[in-house]
Amino acid sequence: MRISDRAHVEGEREQITVVPESTDDLWHLSNVLEPGDAVGGDTHRRVRRNDEQLRDTGGEREHMFATIEVESVEFARFANRLRVSGVIVDCSREDQLDFHHTLNVEENEEVEITKRWKPDQLDRLTDAVEASENPDVAIATVEEGAAHVHTVAQYGAEERASLTGPTGKGDYARSRTELFAELTAVLSRMDVDAIILAGPGFTKQDAYAYIEENARDLVDLITLVDTSAVGDRGVHEVLKRGAVEDVQAETRIAREAELIDRLMTEIAQGAKATYGIDGVREAAEYGAIETLLVVDDRLREERGRDGDWDQNVNELLETVDQKGGDIVVFSGEYDPGEQLSNLGGIAAILRYRLE
């Protein structure tokens, strides 16, 4: 993420102009925007002409700059865009005011966001700016007969390839060399700065030896890590052990994995933790929260019209911030966020036990 301009405007609001540079950045913006915000950017809109000499073709698409009052936000990961819908409140064509429109925010396109920024939202922008300097990392997990390749993103770890097949003896047996060759081909096509090669037993070392012999340019990118599983579970182990942090400082999901494990340990011991809105609210009132954990989907829901907590979530976050607590917003698309969702979408690691 790149911030190109900041300016205070009336009504205690601030206009921040940002340029998202990756899918991660679009995901960050999806968690920053909320109903009532003003979002402006270049767009195209079908405009109907009333010229009697022209046959009505239903309108022609014209380029314009439009600012809308946000009603809904959709992060379309696989389309690499963010869809922001609402009513046009300012436009380079005045005849388009008050019409509904959708801005398709894409990578490397400047967008203006005007709102009353909350502390956690400004923190998220800061995280996105800092994350742009981090290297891209692939995690390859391999065992006998199977290999999986994931990429690490701010919104979660996404599987890019799954290679499986029978091994052993017989007419349909698949050689280990064939599996290693396919894995090497996948990794060679990826534009990453680091590769973590993980898995149980010695298969990963054999895969590394194959890569060393057949794709020397990949060797300097690889770090070997022991895990007890492959696939999603193996990736979680890699993140939990901090292997990604060795090559990608302050990786968001690695921190989430560590925090959720710490939270579950504290809960199991009946110690310094609480979960659910009622328990978190009480802990916030006492100033006992060291780290507040909340899922992005639930936070967005509670800030909108569909929330059902009997607590204003913005006031809760402000209380935690004012009393020195950290606030971590989890991605609901990755396992730690799913675990937190099962606890009501919000929890806290405490400074001390509440009796």
C-alpha cells in the first residue's frame, strides 16, 4: 500500500488517498471501508444521451471521477478487485449525482477515502504500507505421494498447487522423481523471494536434493522446516514456529497463529483470557486487556446495520486503545480467524486474571 496524500476535512474527518499495490492491499481496504464513508476514484459509467439525432442504444460508457457514499463492500479476491457500491455524492458529471454506482478498485489505482478514521483502521493502513516492503513467500509441504504449494498473503495462506498420486510398487506406481519434478516446475514458475520447504520425515530433504541438482537457481531461496503434516495443517505449523517471520518480518497471519494458540492455552488453564462480547466488555472496563482479538468479518458486521452485540464496538475498541491494550484484527479466511469466530468473534488476552 502507498499513501499519496492526507488532508483533514470538515466534520473531524480525514481524507486519505491510497494506492493499493497488491491483492493484500485490496483486502486491507475491504476491512477499512464501512457504510457512510466517502470513496472516490476514476471509473466508467454508462450514460444515456437524449440527442434526438442519435438512436437510443442504452447509453455509452464514459470515463469520469466519482465519489460515492458507501453502502456495501465486496472483496473479489479471484478477480483482483474491490467492489464498492453506493450513491454518487460528487462527480465530474453533475447529471450523474444521486445515482447508484459501483467503483471497481483495482491494483495500482488511486482511491480517495474520506471518513472518521478509527485507531485500528489507521493501524491497518500502517501495516499495509509496511507489509509492501516484505518479501513474497511460498510454502511447499511434501511427503511420500503428495506435495502442496501455498503462498502467504495478508488475508491468509492460499493453496496454489496440490500434487498427489500413488507411490510404491506396481504398474500404476508413481516415482518420487516424478513428484519432485512437478513440484520443482511449480516453484520455478512462481515469482517469490523465499521458499519454505517443509514436511515430515526425510522426504523434504530428498526433494531438496532433487531441486539442488535440477534447479540451482531455487536453492538459495529455500529454507527447510520440520512439520508433522502437509497441506493446511503443515502450513499452520510453519507459521506457528515463526519460520515465515525469518524471511518476512511481522507476517500478519504468523502473529495470528501465535496469538490464537496463546489464547487457547490461557483458556484451557482458566487463566488470563476471556472471550465473547460480555466477557471482553467487562475486561475492557477494568482496563485488564493486554491484547484484543477480533475477526474482521464480525467487526465489519457490528459496525454496520447487521450487528447484534449490545455493545458499541467502536466505543469498545476506543476503550481498549485508551487503556493501553493492543488490538489485532484477524482474517476470517484463515484457520486462526475461524477458531476465533467459534469463540464469538472476539476475545482478549488479559494482563491479569479477573475473579
